[in-house]
Amino acid sequence: MNSVYTQQVIRRLAIKYGLPEFVIRKIVRYQFQFVKEKMGEGTKGVYDTFPTIRLLNLGTFFPRKGRIQQMGDGAEYEAKKRDIYKKKYGRDFDEDLEKRLNKDNDGTVPDKE
């Protein structure tokens, strides 16, 4: 919500309706907060518990079956992803992640020893 275009639209709406900008900003954000809350009520791994939500002039928000299944698999899915990473790159994902988190001061990632 920090883009220049968004700020301009919020400013125009505030002037048009005679409301403070923060009120307009809350109104715009609320609909996405509502979608987040409703989607959060679904049960992991059970597709039918997630609602399909239609927001006027914005479209329909719905979960993807594959993502819901991944949520249900949990640790098993993560293990598969790590195996694929190891086969593809020949090194452990956790080691690479640690190297990325412990970057040198110049911003480069240390090479594998």
C-alpha cells in the first residue's frame, strides 16, 4: 500500500468522501484482512474446509488443491523438497541457508568448503 499510485487513489477518495486518509486506508485494507482471516479458518490438508471468497471488482480468492495437500503432508513434503534440492545442487539445503544467513560483511555468500 505504499506505491505512489495507491497513495494518490487514497488521497482522492479521502477528498471525495470528506474522510481522513487513514480511514480510507483501513477500509481498503480490511477486505484483504477479511480474506486472510476466513482462509485461516480452514483445516490444514482438508480442501473442503477452505472457503471461496468473491470481492466485488477484485475477483475470487480460493485455495489451490495442491497447496492444501502440501499443508497436510507437512514434514513429509519438506523432506521431499530437501531431497530434490540435494540431488539438484549436490549439497544440503540447511547448509546453504546457514551460509546465506551468515553472509560476509561485503554481502557475498561464502563458498562451500
